[in-house]
Amino acid sequence: MINNQRLINEFLELVQIDSPSSKEGKIAEVLVEKLKEIGLEVVIDGAGVKAGGETGNVIATLKGNREGKTLLFTSHMDTVSPGIGVKPIIDEANGIIKSDGTTVLGSDDKAGIAAILEALRTVKENDIQHADIQVVFSIWEEGGLYGAKYLDYSKVNADYAFVLDSGGAPGEIIIQAPAQDAIKVKIIGKPAHAGLEPENGVSSVMVAARAIENMNLLRIDEETTANIGIINGGIATNIVMPELEIAAEARSLSEEKLDAQTNHMVDVFKKAAKEFGAKIEIETTRAYAPFSISEDDEIVVLAKKAFANMNIEGHTTSTGGGSDTNILNKNGIKAVNLGIGMKNAHTLEEYIAIKDIENSAKMVTELIKEA
């Protein structure tokens, strides 16, 4: 029932609409019109104002013609950099779509958007009986999950949510994901001439080096990771570095372990600053909470039944990454993240198999049937 050619053409169209994080205005306009043409009621919420972006989340509803669970399908509109001027290439020999190598492809997450749109058309064109269906195309997922954080939840009344935003092939069901702490550090040392009187200075970079040397980082255990991501500082080579700013993170499936890791990193920074006589400012923020859905939960059973209808074996797994799924669960909407097959996301080598795009649209259609 899926119109494969229409689906692929629409995916190609969507990836060529520039939509970096906070600049999703154009694609939002296009998607509003597409959803209205299919027959959904569409609104744009105020998330863009709160986040400081061009537009809010696109929220759409298709009223049902039978009783059943109200399902929400969601994908994000934004892409990472470099994502301006995407030129998709169909590699027929390998059955994939990729970029020309100068940008990301944007299958993260426009493959999800295309799959949802095609499934909705299929439902309408084939008079498939369905309960209420809701759709959210969110803003600024990359780097902050701001669309989900600022989503107008008064306009969402779904029983279950399916987020199409994971790299596994259709059949993958993410039921567990970590919490994340964002850690910002400012080390304040003392400047001095590096050639004439370096002993009179306090080097902020030496403080950072000592702290990092004594810090547990990267893979901590099977549930926990930590990373120093950004270091900025310095004025000139002949000046003892007076200030340094660091951006770091810690993640864990266990909030208890996350608290322990974050506290460890903070304590090590403070100890190093005291050792060198520097001042230090540290800010920690819980970026998002973890989520964990039971293997036998109804939402998982529903997903596996939909996959069984496609002769695909549904399987559950966990991830080390965060997504809108974390925020939806935190706000009381039971959600899982589904694999749609995007590979090498966030790189110039990003690609997606045409078969996975087609199966993603079928997946959404089957979920709608089974709800």
C-alpha cells in the first residue's frame, strides 16, 4: 500500500530544505501544508519563542473513525551542521541514499518525517480504520531537545508516543536511555608574563590538566559515560593563561550513578583549583532524565505486533544517547524510540538504505492499524 516512489521523492525534497537547529521556519511551513492536504488539523506552538528559534513545533491531529489508543508519532525537523545545501545522491548499486560528501544527508531525522507523512497518506487513501492520531514535528532536537522541552503538552493527549529517531533498522525498539548532566566550568587563574615572571602567574590550563589527569572519563561502566567536550581559553603565548572555560557532560542509565560521576568531576576540579591557588566556578544542569520501559509493557507489545505484521522480528535494546523520547516520558507520555535505519549520522558519510525508509513508513502504518 505504501507508494514507494512518492515516499522517496518526498524524502529527497525534505533533505534539500535547509533546517539547521533554530532555523526550521521554512520546513515547518512546508510540513504544515502537507499535513493539511492530508486532512489533519495543524497548529504551531510557542516553543520557538521560548527557545529563541524561527518557529515552534508543528502539532497535527487526525481524528479517528473507531475506538482505540491515541498514538503520537514524532520526528525532529532540524539537522546538524554542515547541513546547508544538501545534495542527495541515490546510489542504486548499494540501494542507499547519501549526500555528495560536503554535508550531512539529514536522514536524521527527515527519514522519520517522510515515513510519517507517507503512512498518513496510506491510511487516508486506503480508508484504513484508525483511532485518533497525533503528529509532532519538533524543533531544535539536536544539542538541547528544546522542541520537546517546550512542547505545548496541553495540545497532546496521546496514550503512547513513537519517536522515529534511532539508527537501528526498523524492528529496533529503544526502551531505555540515560539521563545527562551538562557541566560548565570556569577556571580563574592569574596572568603573568610567561617569559619574564611565569612564577607570579596561576595557569588555568595547568589546573585543568591536573583535574583531567585525575578524572574518570569516557566509559565508566556499562551504564555510565563522561566526556570533556570543549576547552576554551588563553590570550597569547607569552601570557600565563588567566582563564579557561570547559564544557563537559556525564550520562548514565542510573541517576544514582550519574550523581556520583558528576560529583566526582566537580570535586576533582575543585581540588585542582585549590592546589594551584585558582578560583573556580562550576555549574551543573540535569539536561534530561532517563527513561526505562518494561519489556512486557503494552507499548512494546504493540510495536512488536506491528513488526510481526511486516515479517520483521521486533527487538528491544537500550541506548547511550538522549532524544525527545526522554522528554516525552518525563512529561507523562509513555514513549519508545524506533529505529529507522539512518547510518553514520552527524557525519559527511551519513546514508540510509531505501529499504529502511520504506519499512519505516510501513511500520507507522501497521502501528496505526494495531492501535
